[in-house]
Amino acid sequence: MTRFSDTTTALVQLATLDSALARCRAPGGSATELSATARTQDALLAALPPRYAEVLHGLLDRLESSALFSEESCSFSQKDLLDSLQQWVDKAGDVLRQAG
């Protein structure tokens, strides 16, 4: 694969992740579906500095934990985690666009 196609694939996967995040925020959205989608975006993570994978996986771990409990009994706010994931998506997009 060329660098251009690597970046293009990563941007497509980033858009997929962004769409999954939007679906999760919608009524009836699933944190489990978002997490499963995010964890399969290998080209995206390969195109970013290693720290991005560490941060994403940490956010996903906390999001999965928050989905197991009601908002009141969990130390992680699902809304705050989704906001942090949106920041991650935005920053990852900036990095990819600069690289491409």
C-alpha cells in the first residue's frame, strides 16, 4: 500500500468510527457497538502515532465499564467519555490530514 492509500483508508475508518459515535449518542445507541467498531479500525490506528491507540483503548475500556452499570453507580460518566472520544476523533483527523 502507498502512503496515500494508507491515509485514505485511515480516513475512511475514522469516518466509520465517527458515525458509530454519532449512533451511540442517539437514543437507544449502544456503547458496545461503538466499542466493537472502534476496536476493528486497524488501518486507522496503524496510521496514527502509537499513543493514539493507547488513549483510544483506555477510553473504550472505561466506556465498556460504564455500559455495565447505571450512570449513578459508575465512576465514569458515559457522556464525558463520549465527549472524550469525539475529541480523540477530531485530533486523529487533524493528524491524518496533516500526514496526507
